[in-house]
Amino acid sequence: MLQIYDSLSRSKRPFRPVQPGKVGLYVCGMTVYDYCHLGHARMLVSFDVVQRWLRASGYQVQYVRNITDIDDKIIRRAVETNRRLGEVTSYYIDAMHADERALSVQSPDHQPCATEYVGDMLDIIGKLEQKGLAYHAVDGDVNFSVREFPEYGKLSGKSLDDLRAGERVAVASSKRDPLDFVLWKSAKEHEPADTRWDSPYGWGRPGWHIECSAMSKALLGLPLDIHGGGPDLKFPHHENEIAQTEGAFGGTLANNWMHCGPLMVDAEKMSKSLGNFRTIRQTIGVLDQASQQGQPGVTESAEYEVNPREAEMLRFFIVRNHYRSAQNYAPDNLIDAQLSLDRLYQTLQNCPPSSGSVEIDWKSPQATAFREAMNDDFNSAGAVAALFELASEVNRSKSTALSSQLKALAELLGILQKDPALYFKSPTRYTRRATQRTSEEGASSEVTTAAAALSESEIEALIAARAAAKVAKNFAEADQIRATLKNAGVELDDKPGGLTQWRRA
């Protein structure tokens, strides 16, 4: 049986959906004012693996991941670039979808935008006001009264006094308590006209937290089977969602809370606010395009050219770790992921799987280990270990059937679905460079030499020249060409009949 770690109860529990055989999964998505960074990539890939495994386990899944398209940061970006709000959000939504496709993230069943559900949000605010949980402040905002909801703090595990001591919200004189949070923001005179809606409380816009309460209930009903998101959403966002939803409707917002672990850079969480982030497109995009960071509709398209080998490397880098663990971003860790993924592809290249769909033999040892790992709180790290065990068996046996099993199991993690020959022809920045030892005045040191970047056409031309040299029995020239290619990071594999295959190391 599938076991899921629940962030609220702080325990791993058997998963029992509200309706047998069906799963309602809601994940908090992106605020679309900038490009997605690698922390976002971890969330996108982690919950993509979750929904893939739920479907593979036979559940009918309704996966909802929202889009926040009204927010202070979005408004600032629109003002800075002299663009309408919709232009900014459309551009960055397209950019987000481009990142998803690059990482083989399957589209959720629903991707609602917050601006489509303002009416639902106002209905919830009205219910909260009627129950004495919300109040219209003198500055025009409508706030949630945290002290009136006795269970506030149950997700973060802190008392109100603890939260007050470490509060992350600004103190406003119009609030009854500094922890009270905004449900409806009164429009300001300087804000663009397309950032406000009419309401019983005057012109304004919804607060961030109320958006997810409205969208999750409207699309999935209550309670949700699983509510997920990034590590920084547990407080205050998810804590506030619980207070709003349960305060308005009673009952439980979600039966299971899932939070993926942080992506760290030098012991700090990667985030835009800390300025230590790296975007997905910077990491896996073709360099000259990925380095551009223009504004929407001004200097670049939201689309970009993706390096397919590096894109799968990034996905593999994420899935080889358990989703709840902290993960450290470092170039060496990306290099190690690339080399490990290359080994799996080398297995498929040496022993090609059969074409067409393959039924997984769940009684085999490696498939059993894979399933046990995934049923243990979506332990993709354990599942990847099972793939390497299976790859070792394929390398020993040269069994096409086992190679087919390797590819079929890997598909459940969203990896190993490319043609190995094409995969290895893609260059990559994430490989260890060759080193050579030199001696100067008797001392030994290491010098790193960068591999020359050869295009595919240049490689093919050199291979043809080598073949011609061999026909002419000019073996010294043929050996020199092979050495040139090797120094450029290209390995050759001569097959019977004169065929030569190549791959980038």
C-alpha cells in the first residue's frame, strides 16, 4: 500500500483517498512575474513524479496546479516594463510552459489562473465575515482575524505567540493583530486600472492566500486528497489556506499535506529574494539564448532552444533524490548526475530495447524494488537505485527483454525515453574535463584542458575523412583523426561492416 508522509500530522500514513480509486491532487504553482528557477524545477518535477506514480498505480487522478496571475510583484513588473498586466502574465506563463516541456513535465489536468476565480474568492470572504473571522479595516482592506481561529498554527507546529515572535508579515496599524492577513486588498490610486475588481468592499484585488482556497474547492471539492507545494509555502501560505477554508466551510481542507525539500546553494535556500537563484533556461538552454534575460515582449520570445541532454540531466538530478530531502545545487553535482544518466543510456545503446509498448513484469526483483520504493512516500531515489541494478543485469545478460523493462520503468520517472544515439550526439556542459599531468622544475601539478566544441556536421566530416584514410591504408592519419575527436570529447565505436557510431563523452 502507498504510504505518504503528511506534513500536518508529521507522520507517514497509508494513503486512503476520499473516493476509492480517485485522487484529487492540488499543488500551489507559480506566481508569473519572472522566469522559473531551479527551486521551481524541483517542485515541478517532484509532483510530476507523484502524479505519474498515482496514475501508474491505477488511480484516476485530477491534478490541479494553479497559476497566480495577480500579485504585487506582477504589478511592479507591469509598471516597470510599461506593459499591461495580461501581457506580463501571458509572457511568463508561456515561459513556464516552455520550461515544463523541456523537463518532460506532463501538463496537469487543470491549470487555473487566479483572476478567473475572483467571484469564488469574494464568496469565501463573505462567509468568513459572517462568521466573525474577517473584518473590513479602516484602510479598506479585508483581513482574516487569526485569533478567532483556534487551530491556527497547526501545520507549522507553532503557537500564535511563537509565530508572533518570528512573524514574516508587515505590521499594519489597521490590523487588529500583526498576524492577521489580507483577504482583499483595497486598490491604490497609483495602481493600473487592470489590476482591480469591484466588490462589496470597494475596488481592489484578492490577497494571495485566498486564491488557492477558492480554486482548490471549485475544481476538486473538499477535502482534498493531497495538497502540495514547495517548502517555503508551509507558513504562511498553507497555514492561511487552512484557516480560510476550514473557517468558511468547516471540516478539513486536505487529508494529506506534501512539501518537497529545499534546493540549497551554500547552505541557503535558492530563491529570488536571496538573489542566489539560477533559472531553468540558464541551466539547460543553448548558451547564447539562455543568457538573454529580456523583458516580456521586448527582446526575446518566451520559447528557447533546449539542450535535450542537459534537460534530462536536470530532471534526473532531481529524481535521484527523495522529494522531501534538502538538495544541494553545485556544478559538481550536476556533472555527477550527467555521468550517471549517461551510464544508463549507454546500457540502452549497447542493448537496445524492443520497439513498441512493454508490460512491466512487477514480479521481477528490480521492478519489485522499484515499486516498493515508490510506495514508500514516492521514494524516487530508491527507484533510481533499482534502475541501476537492472542496468547492471542488462549489461551482464545482454537481454533485450530486461532492457525493455529498464526503459518502461524509467518512463514512470520521466527519463530514458530518448534514442540513445541522438542523446549522445547532444553536447553537454556538465562533464568533467580531461586532465593531464605536467612537470615544472620537478613539481607535479594538474592542468585542466577544455574539450573543443565540434558541431555534429564537423564530427561527421571527420569520421568520413577517417573512413577514407582507412580505405587508402593511411592508418596514421586515421589514428590522428580518432585522437582529434577524442580530445574534443567524441568517442567512436567501430561496428562490423565499416559502420562507425559516435557519442559525446
